[in-house]
Amino acid sequence: MANITKKVSWSSRDEDSAPGEGTPLLNGTSGAERYPRKMSGSGMFHIGRLSTVDLEEPITEQEDALLNWPKEIPHNEKLLSLKYESLDYDNSENQLFLEEERRMSFVGFRCVEIKRWVVCALIGILTGLIACFIDIVVENLAGVKYSVVKHSIENFTEGGGLSISLLLWAALNSAFIMVGSCIVAYFEPIAAGSGIPQIKCYLNGVKVPRVVRLKTLVVKVCGVICSVAGGLAVGKEGPMIHSGAVVAAGISQGRSTSLKKDFKIFEYFRRDTEKRDFVSAGAAAGVSAAFGAPVGGVLFSLEEGASFWNQMLTWRIFFASMISTFTLNFVLSIYHGKIGDLSSPGLINFGRFESESVEYYLYEIPIFMLMGAIGGILGALFNSCNYWLTIFRIRYGVPLCLCLGSSMLGSKTPAVEAVSVISKERSTVPVVGFYKIAFYALLNERNIIFLNNAALFCRTPCKGKMLHDVASGSYNPLTLGLFTLSYFILACWTYGLTVSAGVFIPSLLIGAAWGRLFGILMSVLAADESTWADPGKYALIGAAAQLGGIVRMTLSLTVIMVEATGNVTYGLPIMLVLMTAKIVGDYFIEGLYDIHIKLQSVPFLHWEAPHTSHSLTAREVMSSPVTCFSRMEKVGVIVDVLSNTSTNHNGFPVVSEFTDDGEPGKICGLILRSQLIVLLKHKVFVERAHSRLNQRKLQLKDFRDAYPRFPPIQSIHVSQDERECMMDLTEFMNPTPYTVPQETSMPRVFKLFRALGLRHLVVVDSDNTVVGLVTRKDLARYHLGKHGLEEMQLSQT
Amino acid sequence: MANITKKVSWSSRDEDSAPGEGTPLLNGTSGAERYPRKMSGSGMFHIGRLSTVDLEEPITEQEDALLNWPKEIPHNEKLLSLKYESLDYDNSENQLFLEEERRMSFVGFRCVEIKRWVVCALIGILTGLIACFIDIVVENLAGVKYSVVKHSIENFTEGGGLSISLLLWAALNSAFIMVGSCIVAYFEPIAAGSGIPQIKCYLNGVKVPRVVRLKTLVVKVCGVICSVAGGLAVGKEGPMIHSGAVVAAGISQGRSTSLKKDFKIFEYFRRDTEKRDFVSAGAAAGVSAAFGAPVGGVLFSLEEGASFWNQMLTWRIFFASMISTFTLNFVLSIYHGKIGDLSSPGLINFGRFESESVEYYLYEIPIFMLMGAIGGILGALFNSCNYWLTIFRIRYGVPLCLCLGSSMLGSKTPAVEAVSVISKERSTVPVVGFYKIAFYALLNERNIIFLNNAALFCRTPCKGKMLHDVASGSYNPLTLGLFTLSYFILACWTYGLTVSAGVFIPSLLIGAAWGRLFGILMSVLAADESTWADPGKYALIGAAAQLGGIVRMTLSLTVIMVEATGNVTYGLPIMLVLMTAKIVGDYFIEGLYDIHIKLQSVPFLHWEAPHTSHSLTAREVMSSPVTCFSRMEKVGVIVDVLSNTSTNHNGFPVVSEFTDDGEPGKICGLILRSQLIVLLKHKVFVERAHSRLNQRKLQLKDFRDAYPRFPPIQSIHVSQDERECMMDLTEFMNPTPYTVPQETSMPRVFKLFRALGLRHLVVVDSDNTVVGLVTRKDLARYHLGKHGLEEMQLSQT
């Protein structure tokens, strides 16, 4: 039944296995140039700047060498990339670590605990401030843009020169988008898109290169400001989540590697375990700031990332979320001159429900579920279109200028449409960004949902007037249909371009549009339209259905929607709609984020092992043979193994002795590449006579200072004399790595691996002899296909 | 620093270690009568019926034998009881299990998945129906009671005989409480209290005897109806959570052991892993029905029980919660004649906020936090009083009749007070249950919070009238103060009596009362009382503070409160208040549920190992020596080991061979007592010549049929001939139990144990030889005391 071929050929390419014998003395130079360890410039999820890779004609080595360009992975979802490494969620409990922990008193632990709370508070405050900054800058830039266009219209309309104003508008939009697009493409391609897939990967335990760096944050913030101010069909919510995560990763380390500034604080948190926990808090704070949904933020973090639920951790995450919403509200209340009014949280706000119009009845439940199904189908359609578009962009290497052009086109279309729609509606105020009018108008006088920005706009007289123009029922179904269609195409086209932009707001807009259309249809069908068929209600349900159909989040999205609407009455319908949308959508295709994760060949671990994987045991899953070291290892051997770029292992079991034919013996520890590099850098060598060469005892601090950007092995010079020295690994290795016997079933291995967030799991036989090593890629390779269990291949790069 | 003594003396009393050699041939009869394995009648948390245990004078063995009464654990929080066993959250992946899993096709797994959803839907429906049943019966019983009293008042008031009506009222209340108390005390003592501590233990992985049985459910439901109808200072919310859990445990097994009815469905779910997941869903459904808070329910389950967050599981739990709220709403809407109106969920409902009165300002945040601190202090006071009261009740064995009397007194006092307060208020309608009037009146015209029941009451004319009597500001501070004080004492006294009753509603009432008092104080202090100092708002905050101070739940309680108020505006203040209350309260004493768990000496595992436990390793923590079996073991040896009631082990490592001096060799599996008992029962013996005696191959079904009430070893007769046979354990043992080396630090052991929900963890040396076994009790023993790490002792029983 299970469609498995015994793995033979990949072992040499797996992250943590060596093709050779117990202690292979490999030549460290071969291939070092060909496979540079850090592929700088090869960001994840940036689509526009990719080099052309033709799947049918593999580039030969000569060509490759000539091009001298980081080879991109071929973006085939049946492959797993070797580019992504795992985070080490499991502490390496070596002697240094244990000594430190044992030295710490109870008061010391209390201090660390208090520091954690302080860090979470800082994360919340900074994330909230960033959200404020984005909001205020976007508002002002858009204001400038609108006033320029308005001035132009006022001057030209009498002369009939509306087309010139239109061109001006388009030119301004294009300029914004051009700037936003260029910063992202040339400075930090990983800042493209919403950032949610990357954060999802990070929380899953994948170290995505450069995803939590300061540069990424700066580019992201500038990029999203430009995209939104440029009037693209995008939202600023997704990027907020990414921003929160970067803030968390930065603050918790108490230093900035980019700025070369070390504040010498929070040194205890300089390891993957703590960092990942803080990044969860940061992502939650981002959600909280974006949607005004602190509980939704916590659930988002847990749904996407949690291995193990811990009450105190959850509580801290919640605290960060809360502080973030609070900061945002407070600063915005000052900015808007209503100091201290904290009752309208979040960048997006669906407004308040009036008590009379919120009731729903039992017979509406099936209607809602039908809408959920429609949302699921439309979401699947959106995802499929975006999938093929992405594949197309990757395969035919859409050049940058074309991307930029299409971005600008994307911004022009709404402008053109806005004018046409508005002239049709006989309104005279075409100065507000089209989709803001549209969304606000969709929900017109009932004001079930409206963008905060639109609400702000309404404060100035000329926009307040517009509200009255759009009277009840004045919105005609044809316009709604046109809006849905055009916006669907635009949003689908935009997601995946080199701009920082989220997909939440476009999805909500599309859903609200067809939801309202549906509502109008209902009220036409129903005899008495006034009692129950309120189109505004259907707009809300439609928005939920569409968003659920695209992103397929479950519990967290429900809570986010409920918190953003500010009313729990619609909790039940929203849940039902999201559930229906997910079930229907999953029948066709995966969620948008999962598609993009797969296309990047990330070794993503799901919650459970594939159902039919009980037929596999650790013996089949593991990589073998394994490169091992002995407790007292020759420096030359270590340098050679680390330099061997064709294997590029990150974890090495330490064994007590080797057999005569070079096979590893009993396991006595596990040491990481990063630890070995620090040891080599500090030259912690022992001469043959067991006298320590380097007198200074290495401390945990040395490892923390090097974290997280450990130097590459190439940068460490080891002389020929030093190569003959020995290194004593006993003190630095993790003496108690988790091990499993060979006969362990794959679901059991998977559960252990996933629940504890492991990076390496040693497989031993009944004598505790090392026989293999299980890493993330070994487990992520297996997935359920149409013909039962399938095995993915590892990509060449 | 760590205050640890090397353990020597307890090893013989640990759950899973033997005092003897590798395969001790102990006489299975000694002590079997003295320590009956199932201590029937010794429920958890029933306080009234305990036999007098004097801590100072230990009962000698002779006396013990004479008494022939199950010895109660001495209820000292420094002890751990041996009565409680662990759940096996980790599947025993033996050959039978793996064969079944491998036989199952992809479609088969789909079916199981669909069955899980069906079970969750059923859990939701049944829990909702039970909530409806309780609600409707209470309402009708109370209605009958009130009409009788009202009739009496109408007849006697002219003659001034109000005291007779008062006596009648008290007598009726007493009758209800007497009935409720007796059912609980005589039929199922474990049904006493709210049931939340028991469910918390169950979700933590402790098998609490009889907690999820049908009988418990029936007694609980009847008990809570009587308590609430009798006018005790109790709520019906806690018991709903317990009820939901019992429903889940029952339905998921597809049979009732009590009714001897097997529906032959859901057989796949007959193991601890699946059952515990369903019980989580049941508890969530209970919360959801009680508070109309589906998200709060999910978070409650996760906060109290989750080891490992799984998206699909969470989603299913959410589904059950949702269905439960829906069922409750739907049935109640029919009952109240408003079919299909689903917008007021839950048994309790805090009513709607009016948009104008909900705003709060920045300067109110410190006031709210101050109220949180007051709530924390009052909560700690409540918990301390209840703690000493419980200790007193246990130590001096308060006889049943006194308990009953005090229960009745508890019910009389509010009646007396009601009349006095009401006469003081010069109101003429003293026929409504006092605390319902009180609570409703506390929040008077602003109607921020009111009990659903009170709202229902208001539908009948005479109660509607009362609403107008209690005009704005008519509630005087003296009455509020009196109410807070008397209700505080009453609620504190009531919790721990042999009645089924929750502490949520009393806490909310107390908090609302002093909160309103606080609000009145504020508005007196403030110059313009109309603008911000709305006492109703402070009543809500006070209620949250008091409840948070008593139960110390965090995220879940916030969400429950937000969902019950139906408005997210107060999310932030409620969070802050709960956080402050928890921090302040934790400074003094633990939460109420934790206190009662500790008093019952339950081996409860917290989220993390104590901070300073890095100094301990598995070698110190484990129990040793361990009773092991060999793969092919003599039946007599197994029977003797199982019959040895002085050790009463539940898990036995299986080793490949024994050394000459009886020491166990390399580990090759782990077998459970329950599995051995099934094997013995079916006589799966092999003669010396290795021919199988019993021809029928044992199947997984045989184990599932026996689950969860495996017969005691005493009930299995093994003849002298059979004792000489052998048993082949290979097929039935778990061949890949999790193992750790001896040097593993305690936090690492703890994390593995807790994250995977283990029951036994085998400690091995470098040769994979069994050296010890870690069980729940070994880990739960260590806790952080005032002088660093402390070690608890194991109780004698």
C-alpha cells in the first residue's frame, strides 16, 4: 500500500549524515566554491527577481560555474530544499549549561522570569509603535496624494480634462509602488509578500535565512507604506505580523548584529529555544496590533507554532499582545486628539454592531453555511490561480521591470475603475482611494464593517458628505459584481509580486462585496426584506468566508474576526462559515500560505505524521551512515568534516570509541556544528600530552556571543600544527541526546521530534550503538499523496 | 542549596519499583486484604464523609485490620497519594497495534477521523441537552417553591405572620439541600463540589477513580439541581464542566460499563490517549454551555490539560463547544417560545452593554488594576479560609449530619437576610431568591450584568414590577457591604460541603457587590459622577477581580468573561485585572482548585520542572530497583508480582535476559499490568515445548473490551499447572518505550514526560541495561518550597 522505495541514494545529501565511514577524512575544498554555504541574495518567497531555471534542462556544472549565481531551487513542490536548517528548540544541556543552571539561585530564576516579562512588554510596545508609524505615515502620504489629485480635478474638471487628473493619479500611485517595489527587490527580497508564510515556517522550527533581521524590518515597513499609499490591492496587516516577529527576535537578544551594537543585556536568551518563544510573542503582538485582537494573536501563534503549550509562556504571549494593542490605541488616540479613549483597537476595525440588526435566526444558518461553501470554492480558485501564476513567474523568470510594470498596472486599474464607477454613481468626490470608498460603501448606512481609515476620512467635511450620498440601497448589484471580479483578479495578481503586502484586506473586501451581493439577492427573494435580510450582515459573513477560503486558518481566524467585529454574537456563524470554507476549500487545494511554503520546498513538519506511516520505522526513515566524532577528536578531522560542503552536516553524535573497521560505537553525546566552530575559533585544543593549549576556560558566554551568526568554517584558520592537536568534546557536547531504537515506528519518532522541537534524533541499536540520525528533512520527506504515502526528493541545492 | 536527601526508603512504596531483586518471587497473598486495590467509597474531594484520621497517632496494623475500612490519606499537602494512577497518553505500540494500523487503509483513517467528529458532535449535543435539563428543572422547581412561599405571604402578611412564611421558605430550601446532599454523600461522594479540580487532574493525566462514570453524572446533575433550587450560595457552572467530561468519556467509548451495554461502536477509541482527548472536548463543551463561551471552553481545556497542541484536535474541541452552545440555545429558545433566536448563549449571561456606557478611559486603568489587587487579596483570603476550613473538616471528621445542618443553615441565612434587607428597602416582593434579586439589583438600571434566570423571572409581571422598584441609586452602600460580607462567608463555608456546586457564580456575585460599592465610592469622590464613574462598570470589573483572585485562571478566564459579556471592549481591562489579581493572589496562596488538588495529595505535574531542579539527574529521581520480566516469563512469576499489593506496580520493563545474579539486562520492551491481566485472563500460555496452549490468537479487541476496568488480579484463577507454563510477552509489550540515560537532568526528564504524557519512563545505562523507572510520582514529588527544592513524601495508602 505505502508507495515507498528504500532510500539509498540520498543519504549523502541529507543534512546530517555523511557518505563515508565513521571518521571520514574528506578533502574540505572540493565543491566549496560550487556550493557556497550561505546563498546570499536567495530570499524566500521573492518571485520577481529569480533567475531563469529551466526544469527540463538541468544546467551542467560548467554552466553553473560560469553563471556564478546562486542556483535557485527549482520550486517544485515535490522537492525539499537543503537550504533551510532547523532551529534547536531543545536545549543542549552540556556541562557548561548545567553548571550555569546549578549556580543560579532561586532568585536568579526569578530575575530571568521578570526579564522575560520585560522583554515581552518591550516587544508589545515597539510593535504597537511600528503599527502606529505605518498607520500615520500611510494616512499622511495618502492625504498628500489625494490633495494633489483633488487640486488637479478642481482645476481641470470645468475644462473636461478629467483624464489628466486620472493620469496624475496613476503616476503618483506608480511612483509610490515603484519605490516600494525597488527597495524590496534590491535591498531585501525576503521582505516581499505578507511574511506570514515565513513566520509560520520559523515558528514551525525552520531557520529561514535573514527573516528576523533588522534590515528586513526596515525594508518591510517602508515597502508596506509605499504599497498601501500607492493604492495597490493589498493590506498592511500581514506585514505587521512579520514586523512583530522581527522586533521580538531583535529585542530578546539585547543587541543588533546589523548595527554591531551589544547592550549586554538578555544574554541568557541567546539561544534558539528562548528566541523562538519570543518570536511567538512578537507574531502575536503583530496580529494584536493589526486587528485589535489580543486573544486572536495568541491563538495565531499557538496554531502556527506551538509544540508544547505552557501556561506561563501563553500568558506572556498574551501580555505582549495586550501591550501592543494598548500602545497602538493610546498613541493613535493622542494623534487623533482623543487622548485616553481606548475603545477602538487595531489598525482594522469592523465597527460596532447595532443591537437591533445583529440578530440572526436558525433558518439563516444553512444560508451562512452555503456562503461558507461559496467562500471555500472562491478561495480555492484564488489559490489555484495564484499557484499557477507563481509557477509561471518562476519558470519563465518574469523580469523585474515587467513585475514593476504589472504592479503599477495593478494600481492603475482601480484608479480607472474608481473614476468610472464614481461617475456612474454620479458622485462628485473621486478623491478617496477607490477601495476605501468601495468597502465603506458596501456596508453603507448599517456600517457593519468599515476600515478605520475610511472612518478617519469621514471626519473631514467633504468625506462626511459622501456618506450621505451613498444612501441605503443605492449600491447597485452590477457595480458590486464588477468590483468582486476585478478585485479578485487584482488581488490574485498582486500576491507574489516583489512588494510588501498582505492578503487579508483584499480577501475581506472581495468577500464583503459578494456577500453584500448575496444579501441583496436574499432580500429580493425574501418577501419582507426589512426584517432579516440585512445585506450588511451578509457582507460580514461573505468576508469571513472568502478569507477562510484563502488562508484556511481555523480557531485563530474565528477569534480574530470576532474581536475585530467587537461582538461575540456572530461567533457561531463565523465559526460555521470558516469551518465550511475550510472543508470545501481543502477538497480542492491547500491554503495560500501552505502553497507558498511548499513551492519554496521548506521542510515543514505538520502536526502529525501521515496516517499510513505506521509501516515505516526509524530504520527506514533515518539517514545513515552517520558522521561521528570520538570524545577526544583530532582537530584536523573536525576541520575536514566541517569543511566538506557536499554534506554540510550540523549535528554529530559523539561516541565512546570506534570499532576496528571504523564503525561508531556506543553513543555518549551530540555536538553541533556551531559549537565546534566556536571551539575551533577559540582554539580549545589539547596537545597529545593532554595539556590544554588555551588556558582560558571557554564559557557559555562565548557561545552566546557567537549566536546566531556563527562564522563559516572557511573563515577559521587552523595551522598544520594545530591540525595534529586534539579537541576534548566532553564538556561541550550534549551528553544526553534523545535516542530511539531502530524499530520505533515513524509516528512515534515524529511525535517525539515534533513535541520537543528537536533538530537531531539519534537512532541506536540495542547496544546503544549509533546507527542513524533523524533530522527534520527525513521526516518532512514523507507526505500523503493520492496513492498513499509518497516520498519527496531532496533538491540539489 | 537544594534541600534534597538521597532517596532510600521510598523505593519500595513507589508505584513502579520493586523492593526485591530482578524477578522476585513474592508471596502474593500477604497484605492483600489489608490494602485492597480498589478503595471503593474513598472519593476525592468529598469532605463530609471522611473517617477520622488522626495525624499524630498512626493507626497500628492490628487496629487497621480491625477497622476494616479503607484508610484515608491524611490530607497533608506535603504528601503524595499512591491511590492515583497515571493515564497512558502514550500509545503502547506493540505488534498487535502496529499490525492493525498497517492493515488500515487511507480510507480507514478517514473513517476514524470522521468518527472523531461525530463523537464530538454527540458530546456537544448531549452536554447542551444536560445544561438545558438543569436549567429548566431548576427554573421550575424554584418556581414551585416561590409560588408556595408567595401564597403563604399573601395569606399571612395581613396578619403579620411573615415569620411563618420565612420558616416555610427555610424549610423548603432545607428539604432541597437535604436531598441534594444525601444523594451526593451516599451514592457518589466524588460528585461533590464543582468537579473542576477532578477534571483538571484528569486532563493533567491522573486517573481519578470513578470521576467519569455514568453514576457520577447522574448524581452530579441531581445534586446541582437540588443545591441551586435550594438557594445555596452556589452556581451550576462548575458541575456543567464535569458533566461534559463524563458525557465525553461515555460517548467516546461507545458503551456503558455501568449499564452493561456495548453498542460495538467507536472501539478504536478505547484507550487512554483517545479518551483523554475526548474528555478535553467534553470539558470545553461544558464550559461552552455554562458560559456561552465556545472559545473560552477550548482555552480552558488547553490551559488545564494540553500536553501537545494539535490543530485538528483543537478544532474538534472547538466544534464540540460550538455544538454545545448551539444546542443549549436552540432548545432554550424553543422552551421560551422564541424559536430560532440564538443570540443569547449560555446558562449565564451578563447581558448586553449599551454603546454609550461602555467606554473607559486611560485614567481608569490604574483604578481597575487597584481593583484587581483588591480582588487578589480578597481571593487569597477566601482561599485561606477555605483551606483552613477544609483542614478542620478533615482532621476533626465533621459528621455528616453536622454538614447537612450547616448546609441548611447556609441556605437559611440568605433567606433571613433577604427578608431583612428587603424590608429595609421597603420593597414588598420578597418572593424572589435573594441573591438573584441582589445581583440584579446591584447592577440595576444600567443592567451591565444580570443572571439569565433573573432576566427570565422578569418576564412574569410581578417580577417585572420589581425592576422599577429598584430605581437608580436606590441601592445603598450599607446593604452592599452587608451583602459582600455575608455572601463571602457563606460561599467560603459552602465550598467543600457534600453538595454538587460551583464557585463561579458566588465569586462573581461577591465581586460585583464590592465592585459596585467601589463604583459608588468613586462617583462620590469624583466631581461629575455621570460621565465616567458608572457603578455598573465597576461591578463587572469587581466580579472579574474576585473570580480571578479565587480561581487564578488566566487566558481562558479572560476569554470566558469577554464572551459572557458579549463585548470585546472590556477585554483589555479584564485581562489587566485578572493578571493583577493572579500576581497579588499568588503572593499569598495558591488558587482554590490547586489547594484542593494538593490537599488530596494528587501527583499533579505542572508545566515545567521546578526551577532549581537542574541539580538532579534521572539517577536521583528514578525508582530502583525495578521489577522486570523476561520476554518469555513464567506465569507463576507474573501472577506473584501482580498479586504483590505492597508494591502494586503498573508497568514492567521487559528485558532480553537476566544476569546470573538476577540483575536485569538490556531493555527490549515495556508491558503494563493491564495487558498482563488480559493475557492471564485469556490464558495465553505457552508450554515448555513452546506450543501455544490457547489456540485463539489474542487480538487488540480483547484488550479494548477489558478497557478501562481491568479485573483485579485476585479475580483471575491460575491453577498450579498453569503456573508452570510460560508466557510470551514479545507480541504484547511495547517494543520501543522511551528511555533516558541516567545522567539526564530532571528538567529534561520532566519535559519529555510531560510533553508526551508518559506513564513510565525507563532509565538505562550506557549498555541499555535497565537501572530505574521514572513515574509521575517520582516527578511530582519535587516542588519549590521556601527553602529551595523540597521533596514530598509518599503517603502510606
